[in-house]
Amino acid sequence: MEHRGTDTEPSRIFGPRRPIWPSLRRLLGIVLAGLAVGLAGWSGFRISEQHGTLALRDESNHRLDLFASAVEGMVKRLEHVPATIQLNQDVQALLLEPRHALRVSRVNDYLRRLNAHLGSLAVFVLDERGVVVASSNSELGDDSQLGEDLSFRPYFLEALSGQVGRHFAIGAKSGQPGYFVSHPIRDGARVLGVATIKISLDPVDEVWDMLGAPALLADTNQVVILSSRPEWRYTALAELSLERRVDLQITRLYNNQQIPRFPLPVKLSIDEDSQVLEGVLPGGLPPDSDAARPVRSSTLVLGRTLDGMDWRLLIFSDLRSVRNQAVLNSMLSAVAAGFVLLLALYLNQRRRIARQKIESRQMLERANTELEHKVARRTRALTDSNTRLRREIAEREQAELTLRAAQDELVHVAKMAVLGQLATGITHELTQPLGAIRTLSGNALEFMRRGDLKAVQGNLQFVTRLADQMGNIIQPLKGFARKSLAQPAATDVAHAVSNALFLYDQRLRKEGITVHNRCEPGQIIAWCDPNRLEQVLINLIGNAMDAMRDTAVKVLTLEAVSDPACTPPLRIEVSDSGPGVPEDVRQRLFEPFFTTKEAGVGLGLGLAISRDIVREFHGDLEADNLPGGGACFTVRLPAAPDPEEEPTTT
Ligand code: ADP
């Protein structure tokens, strides 16, 4: 079954890869959080500033109202006085007959007492030409107003035209500022003169403190006539037109002094509305400011028009405390927003962690189930393959047994083939003693007929010896021909060599082959089956004899050596003086059924079977050519274990 279900992959569970988009999302989140905090701070600032400004405006308005009514009270308190002066008979009479000294003195006295009683700056009467005919300060002599021509003053002109004149002006002679109110003095419909009172504005200067902020009072010409800041005095809130300047020159309202522009750009329309000015307050710092450093500040300007007058009152409230409070509130809002965000983040994170935990557990469970299924599948597959392997092993063992049986059979067949080849020689070996036995037994019969029992006995003894000799010839053959299973044992190589040579004894002699057997009995003991080793040696000796059939020199050499440096250590060399093995033949030497011999002479199995036999005992068979000519076949075998070194068993 195929592996599926990507959600159970270990990398997903234990080592998640980090794609790019979550970090982008995080970045975006940080930016948004920053924006939210910034927005909260900004909103906090704006709202606090608005509220603070509103509160300050309300408070300033309230103070302004109080202040305005105080000023109105101070200024208007004496406004009605000029109207009452015409009621005085002396004044009327004086104006009708100005040169009457007694009347002048009486009116002056009246005016002086009136002025003293009212607490005004001056009270005086002008004739219809605008010349002061009587004054409260007549006792000052030359410094008094008497005789002064004030026809240029607007209050005179307005009263002459039958109206009440009122305006601010600086005294032409005294240089003292004041509020002038005038009233026509009539005789029926005719205006005889003008009664005027000059009211001091000093009391206003004493109550600036009740406003708690810089303030000013501007007259009809928008010229500041009073201010809590002396430097603002006699400045114009609006640009004075040329016409107005000429007019002021004539009327000398401000004693013809220079009227510069007011340093701040205030709106003239300010009444109930307020205006906010950005910048440093001119002419010094606000009263509550830190004198050590100039402060860039915003100023809230509020205005009020005095009731029934064109005078305007302006108050300049410092917005710094509002701004400071707004900054504080802005920071608080930002901190609160940050806290709320962090709280939200924390709660969200907690929720996510909880969800991830559940998901991880589910994934783990799924992975576990999948793993269990896999293990079960793999176990099943392993069990199946195990069973299959066992079956295969059993089959292979069976095949090996069959092969072994076939090999044994083949070895036996090869043995029989060798025996067949040996049969001629053996037969020849047996022919001679057999013939001798026949002759001896025939002679023995003859000796018996003759009654020569002694000769019979001698012949029979000789026959017995010959029979033993024949038995000795047959005995090795019996052993060799025996069908046996290979059993490794300690095998004396010299014994196996002499057995093999014995079987070929007759043929060796017949073919005139010189044998050099250099194997000493008991010297080289190999670990193999003696019968099988004999079979191998018989094969090699037979092949050597075949190879030397047509050569002049026929020498067969057998040698056994032990070389502990080699594996396996024992070497049995069978060399001949034949033509050697050609290269093409050498490559195919051990192939089954390869032979260069005529049909019926060789099967081509000798060397193949011999090598199989030797390898079965962990040895090997190699073929080589001798430097002086001839072939050399080497059998390598392991040495038999030393009996003295063998572990003793109990
Ligand atoms: P067979 O003897 O039946 O031919 P073998 O397997 O014993 O089969 O030998 C295979 C071949 O090896 C022989 O036919 C022969 O050509 C070659 N051969 C074996 N021994 C020798 C030797 N001593 N000298 C030269 N050639 C040899």
C-alpha cells in the first residue's frame, strides 16, 4: 500500500519549514499594530486637545464676561453726567454770556466740585466754537484747560451735531489718557455748547489680573488703548488706512504718536468665536511660563465687544498646559492601545497554542495510527518473505543434497572409468601369479600321484604366497572402487601417493617412466578424505603418463611440501616431462567434458572432478608449465590439525 497523507509527515509535525509569507504577515502585523498605537496616540492627543481647548475657552469666556461687565461698569458709570450739566442754570447763562467772570468762576467751581464728587479726571464745558469756557481744573492756571481749543476732537463735533460723543483719547495738554463723553447743551433747538467728562481708565488696569492671561482693550479705531502688557499699548490691530491716519492726525486721539501694527495677526471678527495663534507670545512670556527659555506655544484668542460700545476686549490664553495635557493623554492612549493590543495578542496566542496543541495531538495520533499500520504491513511482508526464504532454503538444501548425490555419483563414475583404464594393467599383474598357481597346482597333483608329499607341500606353500600377492594387488583396487561418502580426516599424503603409484605400477614400468617420489611417509598430513585424494592423484598421474606417451624422456615427479605462509599451507606437486599444457588448453583445462584425447580414451571429466573434490576440502587445484618443459599440477590442501593441540573433551 502506498504511503499517503501529507499531514502525517514528520517534517510537518516536528520540523516545520518556514515559508516566506508568515514573516511578511508578521511584519504587516507589526506595522498595523504600530499604526494602531500611533492612531490611538494621535486620537488621544486630538480629543484631549479639543476638550482642553473647549474647557479653556469656556473658562476664558466666563472670565471675559466678568471682566467686560466690570469694564462697562467702570466706563459707563459716569456716561450720563454730561447730560445733567446742561441743567445747571449757570452753565446755560455762561454759554449765552461767556465773558461774565462771576459766572465763569461759579461754573468752574461747580465743575470742580462735580469732578471731585464723581472721581473723574476732568469735567469741562466748551462753547459752540470748541473752546473750553469752564473746567474742573481751572485752578491750575496756565495748565488748566481753560481757553483750550478742542474743536478738533470728535466728541465736540458729535455733541455739536446734537449727539452724544464718546471715545478714547489722550489729553491734548495733560497727555493723560481717558474716556471722553460729551453732550450738547441746548437752548431750545440751538446747541449752545458741549459738556464733557473725562473718565479715568486706570481702574481697568488694576483688574487685568482677574483674567489670568494677557489681554487688551481696543477702541473704535482698533487701536489698543489698554493692555495688561504695556508694550501692546497704542498698537493697531488692523492696518490703518491713510484716511484714518489723517483723521487721527487731526483729532489727535493718540497725541499724534506712532501707531505700529499689533505684533500678532488676530482676527477682528473674533467675538464669541475663538482663534488659535501658533508662535511665541510677543513682548515676553505668559505669566505662568518658565522664564528661562522662550516657549513656542499656541495661544487661544477670545474676544468680546463691550455692550453699547465699539470697544473690543481680547484675551490671549496660553494653550501650553492644554497641549502638555494632550501629549500626556496621547501617551496614555498609546500605552492603553498598546496594552489592549498586547492583551489581544496574548489571548490570540493562547488560543492558537491551544489549537496547535490539539492539532499536534491529532497529527501525532494520525501518525501513530499510520505507523502502526505500516508496522503491521511491514511485519506481514517480513513474515511472508521469511516463509518464502525458509521454503527457498529448504529447496536449496534439497537441491544441494541432490547435487551432492549427483557429484558423488559422478565421482564414482569417474572412478569406475579410471578402474577401467587400470583393468588392463591389473589383469596383467594377476596373469603371472595366476599362471604360476596353475603350474604349481598341476605340479602338486603330479607330486601327489607320485607320493612326494614334501614337494606337494612346497608347491602349495608357494601357491599360498602367490594368492596373498594377488590379494595385495586387488586390495587397493577394492578400497579405491568402494563407493563412499567423503569424510575429511588426517591423511598421510605419502600413503595416498604410493597407493596411486601402486595402481599404475605395471603401466609405469611398461612405458619406461622414471618416478621420483619425494614424499616421505608421516611427514605431510593433510585434512581430507584419503580415498578422494587417491582418486585425484590417480587422475593427475594418469594424465602425466598420457602426456609423456610420445616423449623421449619420461620422468614423473611427486613432491609434497608444507608452506605455512600460504593458505592453504600444503602443496602436492605432480610434474611430468611431457610437452606441457598449451595456453589455449590451459584456459579450458577444468571445463567438464573438455579433452584433447581421442574419443573413447578421455571423457574430459578428470580435472573438473578433481578440482571439485579438492575444493570440497577447502583446497584448490592449479595447473602450470615448468620452465624446463613439462606440466606441473599442484594440489593445495589444509593441514590436519595437530592432535596435541586439539582441545580435550570430557
Ligand atoms: P581427459 O584426461 O579425459 O582428457 P582431463 O580432465 O583429465 O580429461 O584432462 C583434460 C585435458 O587436459 C586433457 O585432454 C589434456 O589435453 C590436458 N592435460 C591434462 N593433464 C595434462 C598434462 N600432464 N600434460 C599436458 N596436458 C594435460
